[in-house]
Amino acid sequence: MNPLQLSYFTLTTCLGAGLEANLDALREQRSGLAPCAFETVQLDTSVGAVADLDAVVLRADLAAFNCRNNRLAQHALEQDSFAQQVETALTHYDAARVGVFIGTSTAGILETEIAYRSRDAQTGALLNPPQYRYTHNPYSIADFVRRYFYLQGPAFTVSTACSSSAKVFGSAQRMIAAGLIDAAIVGGVDTLCLTTLYGFSSLQLTSSQPCRPFDSERDGISVGEGASFVLLEPQTAVASDSILLLGVGESSDAYHMSSPHPDGRGALQAMQAALQQAQLTPAAIDYINLHGTATPNNDSAEGRAVNTLFGAQVAASSTKGATGHTLGAAGGIEAVIAALALTNDLIPAGVNTTHLDPQLAIDYVLQNRQQTLRYVLSNSFGFGGTNCSLILGRQPA
């Protein structure tokens, strides 16, 4: 593929709003996970909540989109001067030739959950029905971002569980390569809601403590929320040290509705496809940001796949111990973390993990490492075997 430049990017998670807050937390090996006190949820689990989202006021012309998910989107767009930088960059493009591709798994479903709590006691009718089109509808988030920047080009939401906002990079790459658009805003936004918290709990996939990826005693995920956005443009006169999208690998092994193939077959295929598109060998990768959910099956399958392709020679870690598993936003968030790793020559440690599972023979990093990075692989694997691996690289000086 022709490399695409990550011209501008931003990140908001439970670690903080903006790149600097998240980078500081990664450097300090600090987790943003805390005991769940969200809404009316009564579960013994930890979550990664973004602070003060209820105080965010949407721009007046976007008021109909008011929900937690879109408030987080606007909050994230306004960090790191991202919105201003993108608006300046967009003056060079036709508004009809800039795409918007966003990943989410829950959109504004919380608004519907809240509405159902206030039904008429006699008839069951909704007293305050949500505006489905602008909140609960999965397209809501892509529509919101498109309108935020007054764009007129193609826009859609990808909702393939936890690979959603990794796959949008592939969507943008294909649309640009086909000549349908000239640039794209991609990213992921997902927020806490009762459906996911109780749903993952019912599947016995949530941990009672902050999650511990690749730990021998790992016992489940910690659900988080967050948002990331990236302006993707074709590589032109690229400045030294620019971050480039070099490879996208996707697979769909469909082994099981909620469990990966035990040997990580789909994960392996996605990683191999990303390497092939980037025209790189496994030895070229300096760091792997693992999917690393901290469930016994997922980490085991991913560990086997990584070992098959890379052995134990490539440094790897999961950042979900810091941010929680942000579900549909995870791929985009971890792509930006990969970009931060490249920019700062930082391999972030896997927070909360103390006793590595000896059966997973990979170089899992427990303390931050400072070393020169050229290529980083980021993994995102979702329910139903919807897998995506991204390779980011740094333009040499």
C-alpha cells in the first residue's frame, strides 16, 4: 500500500484528556481503573471512566446529538488543538472528498437505557423517548463528526465489536487508494453503558479487580471508555519523524461467537496480512501493542499467535491495564498509543500484570523500556473473529 500519514491525532481515556495526559500516565505506569460507580450499576468490577462528561455541552447546532458518546466525541475533538488543526488542513480539500469513518460498539445506547427507566407505570410508554437517529443509532457518531467539521463526503460507522476502530483505518486506506476521497478523519468512540457492563458480567468475562493482561491469574476484563481521532492523508512531502500507516491486515475466522480460535488462527492471519501489505518481515517490528484483554482464552490465543510469528524476540504489552478495554474504541485508541510510542521511543509496560503466564512465551514488558522504535504493530480482535492488525512506522530523519 502507499503509506498514509497520521497528520494529526488526539486521545482521551480514563487516564486523562489529550495526548500529554495519557503519555504521562503511561510513563508513570499508572492505571486509570477504579471500582465501578457508574449510573445504577451494582457489579463488583473496575471500570475506566472519563471524568466530567456530563458537564460537556454540545455545540448549539449539534444539540440534537446529545448523549454520553457524542459528548465524549466533542470533548476529545477539542483536545490537542486537533479540531483547529484539522479545520486548517481541510481548507486544502473539497468538503465532498473527505471521508469520516468511526468505530463504536454501543453508540448512544445509554440514552435508551435511561429512557426505559422512566416509563409510564401504567402503560409502559416512554415518557422521555430518546432521539434514536441522533443517539442510539450506530451511525450517530459518524454523522456527528461529519457535521462537526461541515463535511459532505462519505461517512459510516464500523461496528465489528472490539476491532471496530482499527478497521476504519483499512476503510480509509481503501477509499483513498480507489480515488473516492482525498483524506479521512478516522477514530473510535465508546462509552460506558449498562448493556455492556451487565452483558460482559453475564458472560463471566469481567474481573473483580483492575484487569491483568497476560498474568497467570488473569480473570477478566475491565470495561473502559474513550475516544481517539486521526487525520489520515496521503504521504506527500512528509516531514522527518512523521508517523505513517504502513499496513492493515484483516481476517474473519468466525471460529465462535465470543471466543477466538484456541491457536489464534485469525489473529495470526491478520498480523501476517499487515506485514505483507507493509512489505516487512516479523524481525522488523520493534514493539507489539497486544489486544490483551486479560481473559484467559483471549490472551492465550493471542500469545500463541504472536509466538508462532515472532517467537519471544519482540517486545510486547497490553495497555488495557491502564485504560481498560474500551471495546469499539480500543483499536483507534491503541493505534494512537502506538503513535505515541513511536514518537517518544517508549515501550509502555503492561500495568497491573505481576506474574506472567509461563505458558505464553512472548517478551511481555513489565517495566517501561526506552529504545529507538521504527515499526509498531497494534492488534485488535473482536467477537465473532473480526480481527485487525495495524502497522505504524516512523519516517526516518
